Amino acid sequence: MTRKWGSCSTAGTVTLAIDLDEESDAFQDFVIAHELLHLKVPNHGRLFKALMTAHIPKWREQDIYRRKVRKHSHLKKRQLEVRQRLNSG
């Protein structure tokens, strides 16, 4: 996963980004709680948000961070790949 931190399929499979372990414990808790809630609530409506608040009271702060960081992470990885090629060749 390069653009999402996690996903939950309609079959109930939760998938997490491999680099999630590099993030803070609070952010990891947010992502995991978010995906696990999708097992019961498939959308991001009022019930979903209320349950997020019940489980992760400061989840909105983590959501803002999520939008900022992941949006540009694929660019950082691409830059790293280019640098590695330049250094090896």
C-alpha cells in the first residue's frame, strides 16, 4: 500500500500498510481502530464517527496527520528509489 494506511474488504479482511510500524503508537491505534470499526460500520457516517470518538477520543488529530503524511509518501519513496539507482550505477 502506497497511498492508504489500511483497508477493510467486504469479506472482512483488514490489511495494513507495511510501514505503519514506523509511525507513532497513537497513529497506529487510530488506523487499526478505524479499520476494525469498518467490520461493523461500512461507511464514515455519524455512527462511525461516534464510535471512533468513543475508542480514540483524539482521532480527528490523527486523521489530519493521515491526510498530510500519506498524500506525499509515494513521492518520498520514488525519490529514494531514484537516489538508490544513481548511487549504484
